[in-house]
Amino acid sequence: MATSAKTPASKTGTRRPRKPRAVKTPKIAVVSTSPENQSNAALVARREAAVPRGVASAAPIFADYAENAELWDVEGKRYIDFAGGIAVLNTGHRHPAVIAAAKAQEDKFTHTSFQVVPYETYVTLAEKLNDLAPGDHDKKTLLVTTGAEAVENAVKIARAATGRPGVIAFSGGYHGRTLLTLGMTGKISPYKKDVGPFPSDIFRAPFPSVRDGITVEDALTGLKNLFLTDAQPERVAAIIIEPVLGEGGYVPVPFEMMRALRAICDEHGIMLIADEIQAGFGRTGTWFAIEHSGVVPDLITAAKSMAGGYPLAGVIGRADVMDAVIPGGLGGTYGGNPVACAAALAAIEAIENEGLLARSTQLGEHFRARFAEIGARTAPYRMWDIRGLGAMLAIEFVTDFDTANPDAALVKSICAHALKRGLILLGCGMHGNALRIMVPLTASDEIIDEGLAIFEAALADAIAQQPA
């Protein structure tokens, strides 16, 4: 159970973070920064009065302190974090090396705007990302601030490089909440509801779906039919796809599908954009999820875990393609902030030095095995699918195996019960019936297993409350 700060130090109640097994970090005493007697309820009331309802929050708690894979709220209750700030914290909350690098940069300067007075950390990070991205061709990197900004710039670069306007995205894909990226995002609620119209020259192709009976062959046929009916291939600048669907349910693109897309792009002179914003930087056991397929894209969008919790995003691509935009056509006032660049270099070094790519693979195997064990004990409410790559995993719940009806209500209930017991979980999927795992890769085995035990108890709680 989540416990109060007044509870004596114990496995579930201590206010002092443990030293994780996977990464050696010093113990740091938790000192509340919140006013005395601050409550989550009071902050929720203030939030409702000051913040628009469109900015939804999954949990009715307010963070006060976090360390690696643990978080404490303003009431002193401890939680294990399986959400990782929506896959931003592959290196954990407040990784010591990331914090130290950011503070060192803050002692020098926090902003000049790279377009006014450039700085070395931007260049160094660009060089590093060029080395990490798949492919042996020359590469260049643009740094920006958010994932949606990266996607918009990738489209802009592809259009400049090809002289074409069209973009093809896929059903279930998520690419951002700005108007252009919403046009590419393939899910109405809550992202696109009531905010259209969306930009033109954006087309949607089917994504392979076991649930909907759409095979890879069906999806590719749908794409080819799109070329015949709406999207003249000679006018298409880019095909954009998440190698693992994020908000769409953590569904990996079948490797044969990705290879076929590469061939289609080559045939028609189309840029292939891999949207790696959620799947990148070790989440799947490789630097970028597309590496599993062996396919090399023309452009990659990156963000989230790249900077260990600091806001930073980027577009990595073929040098000749990246140079298609004229000087001054790319950038932004805050793009490639020096503090975030320093944090990103430290986060990348931590992933390398601490073996977090291998750790992701090992965690994925552990989660799969435990979920299979737990699922076997939960009839008649079933785990219909356990899927993903590495530690980017999801469990899809259905009411029963025969009908495979999505059980979004069960997922919502699991999340609520897990939070009461001290575990932060998030759902996903087109039907809202999947739970996704985004725990920091630096989490210790002890923390992982404690979280899994809470998940199983929360699942039992949720099932007990389901109507007979």
C-alpha cells in the first residue's frame, strides 16, 4: 500500500530512496518541498480552477520528489513508477550523471539561442546522434524542443528534399497534438475531437492488426490502393510510421512490413520517416526500434528519453536530405537548449556505460514471463495479448477469449487500484484496453518485482469489482 511519511521506515513506507541494484546511485534523504499539510485534494481543486480541462492527468496526486523508479507525492506517499513520465525516463528520475551535467552547464549559461550564438554541446550531441542512428551514410541532426516539433520539421525537410506535398501515415499512429501532427495521428478521441479541420495532403493507410484481421499483405494492398485512389505516389514526400505504435497500443510493426515500406519508398522516391519518439533510446533493447527490422530510414524523429527528463527533441537524417532546407528555414528560439543538450549527452553515456540496452531486453523477458504467469490465473478476464519489443511492452485485456471484446473498464480499474496500492500505470490502445510498461531501465530487480506484485493485487481487486 502507498504509505504516509509518518509510517516507520519499511519496505513500502520509507521516505529515503533505496540504492538500486541495476545502477549504483547514492542514497539521498527525501526533503519535502511542499508546504506543511499540503494535500493532493487541495492541489486538484487549484488545478481545476487554473488549468484547462483539456490538459488531463492520469493520477489525482501531485509529485513532490522522485528518485530512479520511485516517486513521493506531496502527502509523503510512495509510488513505484511504471509510467516513466510517458517513456521519458529510461535512465530514471534524477539520474546522478544527468543532473550533474545539467548543473555544470547551468553554471556556464542556460540560453543564447543556437541561431544567435552557437555552442559546442549542440554540435557534440548532433555528432553523437549521427553516430548512433542506423545506416552508414553521412547524417546530420536538427535539435528542437518537443516531439511534435520534431515530426513537423521532419515533414518540412522531406517536402523540401522531394518538392512534394503529400504525407502518408497509418491508422493507430500517434505523432503529436499540433494541427499538422494531429492530421497524421490516427486516433480521434481524445486528440482530434472537435479541433479540425486538419491540413490537406495527409493520407492514411491501414496498419496490420490481428484483432481486426488485417494482415501485412492486406495493409500493403491498402497502401497500394491508396496510391491508385487518393495519394499519387509522385506527389508523396514521406511515409511516416512508428516502429512500435505508442498510444495505439504498443504494437510492433511486423519486420516484413517495414522492409516492404522501404522498398516502396525507394521505388517512388519517397522519404521513410521512423517516428522513434516513444520507442527510442533503449526502450526496445536497441538505440532505435527500427534497428530490429534491419531497415534504415531516411529520417528519424527522437525525443522523450533522449535527455533523461529534460525537454529536447530532434530529427536525424541523411545529410543531403537534411540540407534541403535553406539557411534560416530550420530551428527555433529554444531548440537544442544547452542545458538539455548537456543532459542528453550524459543520458546517452549512462545508457552505454550501464548496459541499459541489454537491461531492456532482460527486463522485457522478465515482464513477459511474469505477465504470462499472472494471466493464467485471471480467468474469465483475460490477457488477450502480451506484446512489444524489449521493455516496451503492453498487455491487452478482453472480456473473454471467445469474443475478444476490449475491456477498457478493467484497465481503468486496474490503474486506479494500482495507484491506491502504490504503483503508477498508464493505459493505451485504440480501445483503451491495454496497459503499457514504461518503467525506468535503471530500476532494480527488487523494485520491478515489488511493482509486479502490486499489479497482480490490483488486477485481483479490479476483477473482484467486475459484475458477475
